Amino acid sequence: MKKRGTNNKLINLFIVVALFCFGYIIYRVSFLALSEEVDGVNLKEFADSRSIVSKNIYAKRGDIYDQNGKTLATTVSSYTLIAYLDPSRSEGESKLYHVKDKKTTAKKLAKVLKMKEKDIYSILNQKDRYQVEFGNAGKGLTELEKEKIEKLNLPGLDFIENEKRYYPNGNFSSYTLGYANSDEDGKIKGALGLEDLLDDVLGGTDGYTTYQKDLNGYKIPGTKGVTVNATNGNDVYLTIDSNIQFFLEQAANEAANSYKFDWLTLIVADAKTGKILGTTQKPSFDPNKRDIKNWVDITVGEAYEPGSIMKTYTYMAAMEEGTYRGNNTFVSGRYKADDGTVINDWNGYGFGTITYDQGFQASSNVGVINIVNNFISRQKLYDYYIKMGFGSKTGITLANEVPGQIKFKYQTEVYNASFGQGITTTPMQHIQALTAIANDGIMLKPYIIDKVVDENGKVVYEGKKEEIRRVASKKTAEKIRELMYQTVNSNWSYATGGDYKVKNSSVIGKTGTAQLVNSYTGTYYTDDYNVTKSFMGMWPKNDPQVIIYASVKRSSSKPISNCVTSVVKNMNKYLNIFEKDKEKVLKNVTVDSYINQDLNTVKTRTKNIKKLILGTGNKVIMQYPEKGTVLDNNETLILLTSSKTYKMPNLKGYSKRETVEVCNMLNLNCTFKGYGYVKSQSIVDKVISKNEKISFTLN
């Protein structure tokens, strides 16, 4: 009986425990069902994350083109080289799928990668690694570099494909374009220049897709997914003309190779519209390599003392006041201010008693001091500088523009400001101010965005000529153009612009020299090296078509005078600007695609286009430039025909760019000496073979 009682107690205890557990389970299930959060975890979000997949759909970044549709920045596939080291990849296989012969692999790879053989071998010799990469040297490889590695037939190598921003012209208007790079997720983002400033325009809007997944990660059939498509970025067309930009680049490169300086900048603009046709600075960088030494776009981002080019606006202020008397005389040489400061002319002793008109030609400091004393007040000078746009941003679509500073109060400060010392301006402000001189007193806003086109080909923005205000009368503009003409073209020995004279071209302009401030003493250097040299001008004189600005820091004026004269000569030929009463009007033609078409048909369709036909075939197999490019009546359409043999054409007078295209089409090994247009060539009118060597002399 005692045993039976004990068993009953155990049974009762078991029942109680079971009922308790069952009750707890019911409680817990009810709690989980009714609660949104358990132990700090949101149950709905946790469940969704376990069953719902969300993937980004990246938008395609827009391209950047010049005004004629030539690509300046685009997105291309790039590759990261990897090497598999684990022998298990090759087990049971008939060929190797890992790197076995590491020494041979390192030796052959060193010929393609920019790495030493021993460094490659060290990477390949790492132990207990399934796969390895090769650092920066193995990243961002182009399709061509990938093909070179594949042709080595080395087992165990592979590639990871991704996208990168590519700049086909390399070191070409790089501070304007800037660069873009990929973030950790592979999204390309702008980091400098227009790539950064217009990142939202170029980058577009990413989309996404979401769906429910099964245990294996696949979409569950019959379930609904949500997809929001990406909106691709817009294409941006600049006002830059690649041919003109090429003239600037080659002139600036020649200057950099011949002279020492801190920096040099060069800008060319359309005088009638304000379009920026080209801009460069040295030192520069290649956006593909990002070998950047200076992060500032000098054209808009660096304000510095302009020197005597400001005398142009001091003279204009007096003319607008109605008090200027160009034939009145003054004694040049030196002037002593009320505070005892002595201001000299640039040669130290002056030019004798001369007229104010001559004072402009000779860039006399004493001359503009007398203008300030006799013709205008301090306030009038200040107001006119502000009216001309100095002290304010131009508003051009370029990154990190600064306003400069126009500030002067005391007598010596006013005198210094009248010839461009003690105040700061930017090159782009001078481009803007010069448009007023070119357009009979009406100032135009400079611009660099020609148009923006969306992914459907619709133009969503179009740049256009914008008149800011009238800042001078037609009479003042004509008078200052005459003084600028005499500065460059006069035979007077004291005229400062003689180095900028171009034969058969009425270039007009004003030179400037600004002393630099010694950061230790706070005073100006007095030597000829610590200066900034500048030139601003335009041509032709009576109806200016082109505006040019050049400046160089810590050098003589030779680098910029060589640049200016070179650019003027090339642009005269390119734009057909001749010294006639009326310049030739250019007729633009848009190129179509002529590939695989009958040659006679193409000739009929392109009768208004200058052509160079390569070979004697009856079909066109290649062309330059590509479809959509706008040509003027001075540019050439190059057509390669389906010929068995080719004769080398006479390319005298053709540009280097056109000559390079001919060499590429004919698979020639071409070398060039000099800059500009073809002067002579080693082979003419003879049948040529593939990879034949031909040399060209340019001038």
C-alpha cells in the first residue's frame, strides 16, 4: 500500500509539471503572436529579412562630350586580376586551374603588369591562400590589358569584371572634367571638377527590385515582386571644341617642356556668345591615373593679383566718366604718394613726357595714377570694377569658383588697385569682362555647358548666350580696342605687347605683371622672378571672334607669349579667320554613318564635305569622325575603302589628330616631330604595308 501511494504522488507531480509546461507554451506562443518585438528584435523585420531579397539596380552614368559629340568621359568595363593558389581547384581535372609554376607566371606577368617580377612571385608564394590579388597594379585593367594577359595562357589566372570611369584623351582639360571613381559598392561617384559638380545630373537615380525567396534563395513562384527601374544619368555636352582644346594642350605642353614655372593657365572663348572653347593649366594630371599635384582649377578657383591688365578697366572707367583725354600728356617715371610711398614705372625711369594713350601702350603705372588723380575718384574706380564683375563669381558651371577681392581705401591702395596690385581676380572674371570690349560694351556671361540630354535623347537643358548688362558705350569699347591694338602692333619700342603680334592677324591685347607677396615679410618681392605674368586679348580687332587669356606664375612672359601666338595661328587656320573686312562664315554639317555603303553613294551624300578617301575599293569600311559629329567646312571626313592595297596620301596641311586617324586606319607605325599641322612626311604616294614606319614633321 505504501508503494502504491508513492506512485500516485509521482504521477500527480508529473501531471502538474506537464500542465505547467503546456500552459507556459500556450503563454509563450500567445506572447510571440501578439508582440512586435522580442528580446530587442523586431519579429516582422526579422522574418522579412529572412524571406525577402532586395537588390539595387544601378543607374548608368552619363557621358561627357565636347560640343561636336567627341567623347571626353565615359564608363567602361574594367578588370581586377586574381590568381588561384589552391591545388584543390585542379584535382581530377585534365588541365590546371591554379597557379603551379609560380616563377614562370611571375616572369611573364611582369611584362604586362607594372610590377617587378620578384613582387609578383612574392604574392604568388603566399601560403594557405585560396586566391590573391595584385594590388593597384592588378586593378582597373582595360580590355586591352586583359587580352594581353589572356594571351600569355597562364593557368590559374582569372578576372573580376567591374566598371570604371575612363577619359579617352588622358591629360586633356582635366581640371574642367575632374574625375569620378567607384565606391565600395561599385557605384561611380564624382570626386573633382564637373564630374563632382554635376554628379546628380550624370549619376542618375538607382532603382531596386524586391521579391520573396525560398530556403535556397530563389524567388517563390506566384509571389509578387516590386521593381523600380533605374533612371540613367544624363549626357552632358560641353562648349569645348576638342580641336581647339588640342591647340591649347600642345601649346601649354611645349611651354612646360621649355620653361620653369609654378603654374600656367590658358583659356579661349567665343567672343560673340561667351562659350568657353578650351581651357587648360600646367601642371595638369591624367584623370585615369589621378597623378594630381594641385587640386585647384586656377581658371575659377584661384584669385590672385592680376597686375597691369587691370589698367584696361581703369582707362575704361575714365572714358565712361567722360573725363578721359587721351592726347593730354604727363611725365612718366615715378610718383611719390602722400604717405611717402614711391611708385615707379616698370623700367624704373619712365618714358619721358607722353600722352595717356601712349601710357596705355607702355603700361605706365604713373599714367594710371594720374588718371585716378585727374579723371576719376576712388569711388568711381571701385564702382566700375564691381560693374565689370570683379569681386563676384561669374556663375559659370565650374566647381569651387571664388569671387576674388576688390577692396581699397587709402591713397596708395587706390593707386595700387588702378594697376592691379592689392586686389585679386580670377581668369574667368577677365574672360567675362573682355566680352564687353568685344561686343561694343555689352558684357556676356561665360558658359561651358552646351546642352544636357537624357537617356531618351531629349534635350533637358541648353546653354545659350546671356547678356548681363551694358558696362560701356560703343565709343569706349572701340577706343579701348584701338589702344589694345597699338599695345600689340605698334613699332614703338616701349609698347609692351610686341611678343604677342601674329603676322596677318590683328591680335589686340594688354599685358600685365604683378609682384608676389613675400609670406614672411608681408611685402612685395622686387626681383623679376617672383611675379605673375598675364596677357588678355582678342582678335580680329574690328569684329573680335575669339577671346584669349593666359597667365604664368614665377616665370618670364615667354611661356604665355609662345602659347598665345601658337594658339592664334592654329585657330586662324581651323576657323578660317582671315584679316578681311568680313570673316568667312562657317557652314556646319553633321556626319552620318557611311560604313558598308557604296563609295559613289557616299560621295553624293557628302558633296558639301571635304573628304580624304583611302584606297580604291568600292565600299566604305571605316570612317572618321564618327556618326553625329559636327564638321565645319575646314574639317575633313576620312573614309577607308575595301581596297587590297593602299597608297600613302599626301597629308601636308592636315592636323596631327587627322594624321593619327589615317595612321590607325592603315595600321601604320607613325612618329611625329614638332606641333601643329603636317609640314612634310617620309613616304608619299607609294603603296604601303601593314606596320610600315612613316615619320611626320609638323609646324
